Amino acid sequence: MARPRSLWPFAGLVAGVAGLLVSYAVAAALAIREAPVPAIAETVIQVTPGNVAETAIRFLQRYDKPFLVVMVVLISLVLFAVVGAWSRRRWWLALAAYVVLAALAAAAVLTRAGTGVTDLLPVAAGFVTWVVVLMALTEPLRRAEAVVDSEESGPTLLASTRRQLVVRGLLFGGAAAAVAVGGRFLGRGRRQVEASRSLLRLDGVSRPRMPVGANIGVEGLSGWATSSHDFYRIDTAIVTPTITPADWTLRIHGLVDRELVLTYEDLIARGLTDAWVTLNCVSNPVGGDLVGNAWWSGVLIRSLLAEVGVHPDADAVLQTSDDGWTCGTPLAALTDPDRNAMLAVAMNGEPLPIDHGFPVRTIVPGLYGYVSATKWVREYEVTRFSDITAYWTQRGWGERGPVKMASRIDVPQQGSTVAAGSVQVGGFAWLQHTGISAVQVSLDGGSWTGVDLGRVPNADTWVQWAGTLDVAPGDHVLRVRAIDENGEVQTSVVRDVLPDGATGLDGIAFTAKT
Ligand SMILES: Nc1nc2c(c(=O)[nH]1)N[C@H]1C(S)=C(S)[C@@H](COP(=O)(O)O)O[C@H]1N2
Ligand SMILES: [Mo]
């Protein structure tokens, strides 16, 4: 009696291809550059001995990459069929094969430059698809095989099982293909905006001018200027808004004399200002790293507000982003002549990265991001705090959100071991818009002693600090505090980030050894 043997590899093939398609769909939808198959192909190139690779490349001319991708897919197809055959006898072996394949794909993705955990989403989606589809397809086969031996109706059953399997295979294969097309469609917007962003030439944007002496040269301390790549990212967007400059407008309305709708060109035409500004998140805990310092270029908000004529009874601007996020910003901070609040179009000399608000976002020195730094900004409504609520204030966070003084120890690291004797310590301190005048450290609860400060171009940026301490062998605790330009000493009172920012002093424990 013939058993439906050949149907098992078929099931494996369908499951395998469905997994590849779904993983491709996720990569395309999220515009993840390192999709599993190309990542594996690129890894193959990397691990191939140079002479072999060269011969192959010369042989294949410029088709080496497509050739490799095709090879990876073909080899995968064979593997998928084998896995399907295996699943007949040993289900765990099939599962183990999927785990190994997924692990290889994950490793390939992670070895590419600049990849992170989210880049593994396509691999995870593919893995789940493999398991689910293989189970769904082999279930009728398993049932059929169980009865085929014992019953007269074997051939009829076999035929109906084959039919069932083909139908299911088509359904799953079709669904996976549809998902792949859908993923590509979803990702299209982002790819287009990415393209328009890379073509954008902003005449008024200058390269970051690195101030002399801002980095004081402590080993292990991150740079005073934060690259856009390393800059923290916080927002509520699940799908990042993708807006081309041509599609962007800003509407300024509310308590104004003349409502204004600005296009991107109108905005740029008003002339760009640039400044170093440190931005931080209200959710940053003491010692945390939700803070970064960048060179921003944009248009001064106070001149736009002067243009529209703000009514004297207004005290807030309700900002709305393309994805419907809102925040209420104190009008006084936006009109303050000593503080260059801007509609930023560039970060570190380049058009804003999409994740940081392309094409236009707000930057206001001295306010936490949640009350000011609207990314993908679309609307300014001049209004009164008493008349509005915004995204985070509805959820219990403070209304106005001025930043609080903070200082952080980066060197030595918490829990590290250093050589006893003279030990270098260092970190950052900030109170944007007011500025830091001094930083002090205390070793093991001893007296506060001043350390050196790096130079800063203005009061709106953080400052690096560094010192050298004489440290005896043993366990130690180091604490830090800052003093602002008004002589105010940073408070040691511990407060949670909710509702309006953490307070308390950063402290680290370390060990000195001879
Ligand atoms: N559209 C939009 N803008 C937003 C947010 C958001 O959720 N949506 N989050 C804000 C918060 S809480 C912070 S701290 C900053 C972070 O900006 P970044 O991601 O560029 O570092 O963006 C602000 N702007
Ligand atoms: Mo934030």
C-alpha cells in the first residue's frame, strides 16, 4: 500500500517558502535593510576565502550578488524539502532544523554593520511561519498515514489527502505571497521618503562646528557631540510617519491675527539658524542615557510667531504631529529671545533622519522632549494651557516640563575594577538654558571636591567633566553633583521620573586593586 511519502517534502517546501516570504514581507514593511536572505548571501561573501571569491566574482562578473542570492534560495528550497521529509518520522528533527536555520539567519543579520534587535523581527516572523505552516500541512498527512494501513479504503483516502494538502498548500502559499506584496507596499512610503531625503540639498545648513575643548579626553567617556545614529529615540509611533518635503505643511493658527500655512520651501526661505542643543527625555532616570547633544539647523519659531501676531492672552502652543501625537509648549519658551527655539530641518548637518522627525521637528532648549520636541510636526495652535490637554499630560505627566539639573558618572563604570592609585573619573552634567558652572564629586561620602569642566558654546548643551582621584585599594562609592550658573546646587532629594523628571544624585560603586 503506497503511503503519501512524496507529500511530506512538498509540505516542507510550502512551509519553507511561506516563511521566506513572510520574513521578506516584514523586512520590506519595516524597511529593514538587512533582510535574512541577502544578509546570508553577504555573509557568504565575507567568509569566502579571498582568492575563491575573486575567481567567482571575475567569473560571474557583476552578477555575483544576484547569483549568490539565487544560490541561497535554491539551497534553502532543498533543505526545506528535506525538513518536510524528516517531519514524517521525527517532528523534533524538523523543529531543530528550523531553529538552526533561523539561528544562522539571525547571526548573518547581526554581523552586518549597524544592526540591532529589531532587525531580527523578519527572522522571528519567518521562523514562526515555518512551524505553523508545517504543522498545518502535515496534520492531514499524519492522520491519513495512521489509518492507511488498517483500512480497505486506503487509495481513496490517499487521493483525498493529496487533494486536501494541495488546497492547503495553495492557500498558505498564496497567503504568504499576499503578505509579501503587502509588506512591500507598506514599506514603499518609507523607501520613497528615504530617497527624497537623500536627494535633499539644504543650502543654509552648515556642517557641525565642533567647539574646541568640549571633549576633555577621558578614556571611556562618550563624545560631547552625539551622532544621529547613537542619539536616543523615543516616540509613540508604531509605523513611523513618512512625509516628503513636498507633502509637508505647517499650519499655525488659534489665538493669532493672521493664520499661516507654510510649505517646506516657505519655511526654508525664512533662513536657517544653527545651534548645539542637548535634548533629553523626562523618562530618563538618574544616571540614564536618554539624552543626546546634536547640531540642529532650523528656523526660529519666535520670528514665525511674530509674523502671525500672537494674542496677549495666549500662554501655550499645542503642537500636533503627523501621527496625531500632541504636546503643549509654554509660549514664553518659544518667544524667549535668549533661547533659540526652532523648527529644525537638519540634525548634525544632514536632513533630519526619518526616525528623528523628517522633514521638520521642534527643538526647544531647556524643556523635556515630551512638552516640546514634536517630530513630524504639522500644526501649531496658539492657545491657553487652561483650554488644552496633550498626549502625556492626559496620562499624568506635568504640564510645562522644564528640564531639571542632572549629572552623571560614566567613568569608571558601575561595578568595574580599576587600578588603585590615581584614578580618572568623568561624565556629563546638564541644565539646558541655565548652564552648569561647576561639578563636584565625593568619594566614599567624603567632602565634595571640584572637577574640571569641558568648554561649551552655550548654556543649552551638556558639559563634560573630569577629575583625577587618589584611590586606595578596596571597594568605593563615587557620587557626583552639579552647580548651575545661578549657584544653585543639584538636589540630592530622590524623585521618580513621573510626573516631571527624576531628581537625586548619581552614584556608582567600583573596586580598586593594586
Ligand atoms: N510625533 C512625536 N514626537 C515626539 C514624541 C512622540 O511620541 N511623537 N516623543 C517626544 C519625546 S517624549 C521625546 S523625549 C523626544 C525624543 O526625540 P528623539 O527620538 O529624536 O530623541 O521626541 C518627542 N517628540
Ligand atoms: Mo521623552
